[in-house]
Amino acid sequence: MNAQPSPAQDPAAPASGAVLTISALAGRTGVSTAVLRAWESRYGFPQPKRLASGHRRYDERDATLVTEVLRRRDAGVRLEVAIAEVAGNAAPAAPSVFATLRRRHPQLQTQALKKSTLLALSRAMEDECCARAERPLLYGAFQHARFFGHSLPRWIELARTARQATVLADFDEPAFARPPGLRMVHLPASAPLRREWVVVCDAPDYPAALAAWEIPGQVGVPDRDRLFEALWTLEPRPVRDAARTCAAVADALDGSGPSSCWPDDTDLPPGASDELRNATTLFTRLLAYVDK
């Protein structure tokens, strides 16, 4: 009997990067093939890619999501609830980081900030959180590639110690060379992130996220005085949701295939303390005064 090809060598794998057979997924997660088929039939999860032959194929993220369902179930969450939560978090239904944070975390305060203040806040996050965090997942979204050009040396340095660093902008080949270790993903004109300003550092020890979108109708306003509606947070759960949104957009648009680094819940630290929320509120008010 011929041995089944390993997932990495599966010649029938679709171009999407889905290379795991259902047997391989079962072996990876400890969930039997019968149970995986039952979950798919009853809950629509996990969602396989289908070959022309009809055979199922899964990717590494599917294995991560199934493992996350098991973790939540073992923690006392009902199976159907665990699947709904994990499947909902995995779906890139809202490719806007700002909109995702507003919808899922309405407690986060928004404020209008000038570009000069937003730039200072971004640099502070990059220097403090991104540079000191242990093996973070880093994401940055820029309205235009030329804006990222000014930050390219900083992001090359940040990528050196990151688990993965991903930048999204309107990159136009071959205007930007791809430095080793830095994932650069082109945003098409229709992408909501083309109008957003995003910095995310997803790490257990230094979580931080900033998301802003430019307020329309600012023709003739000096560049440093352009206004953005912004929010920022140091709370682990909102930061993880921001990271997942960036990762989903990047995976959907990156022609080289999905990333092997996906922000799951296995290392999510406890929620923010009252002290952290109070300090965040104080700093938000301070930003408002400085911005004037």
C-alpha cells in the first residue's frame, strides 16, 4: 500500500495553501475524521477547500482553529458556542481595523487627532511596545506607500526581533523591494484599509493597537494638520482582534499564500485591570490637550 504524501508535498493541494487532508487534520488536532465531518455538516466548521475530485483540504489555520475550539470546550464552553466564537473571530467579515474595534469594543474612546499627534503616538508605540515586546506579531497599515517609505528603516529594524512583521499599503511593484523578514502586502484601491492608519503590536507582554481613519472633506488642509478619528488600546483582547483583522486581510491579498503566524488565543493574557483602563483614559485626555 502506497504511503499518503505528507501535507507539505501534497501534489493535489490547491493554490490557496490548503495542504492538509482530513486525516492529517485529525492527526494534528486529535479530533477524529468522523467528528470533523459531523462538525462541518452541523456547524459549517471547519470549512475545507475542495479539490476538483471533491476531496477536502485544510490549511494550518484550520488546525489552529480546531485546537482553539477544543481549548474553549475543555474550559467549560459549550461546543456550539465555542465553534461560533472561533469561527466568527476567524472570518474576515470586517476588513477595517477601526470598524472592528468600534463594533466589538464600544468601550474604547475615540478622539479627533491631527496627523502630527498621530505620528508621535505611532512612533511611541513602535519604540516602546514593538521594540521591547518578546517576539511580537507586528502589523502596520499605511494610506500610501510613500508614507511607509519614511518608516521603512524603522520597520526593517522592528522585523528583526518580531515573530512576523506585516505592512499593508498601496505597494506598486517594483517601486518597493521586499526586505528579508518583512511581509509587504499590496492593498487594492477598494480596500477599506487604504484610508486607515494602523499600528498593532500583538504580544503577551506588550500588547498595543492604534487605529484611525481620515475624516473626509479636508481639501487644502496642511498635511501635518489633517484630522483623523482615532482610538488606541493596551487591552489584550482588542489588540488581538485588531491583529486578527490585519492577518485576515493580509492572507486574503497576499499572492504568496497565507501566513504561518496566525494570532490565536493560546497565549492571550488576562483582561485589562482597572488601573490600566484609568491610565488609558488619562492619557487619552492628555493627548487631546497636546493635540491643541
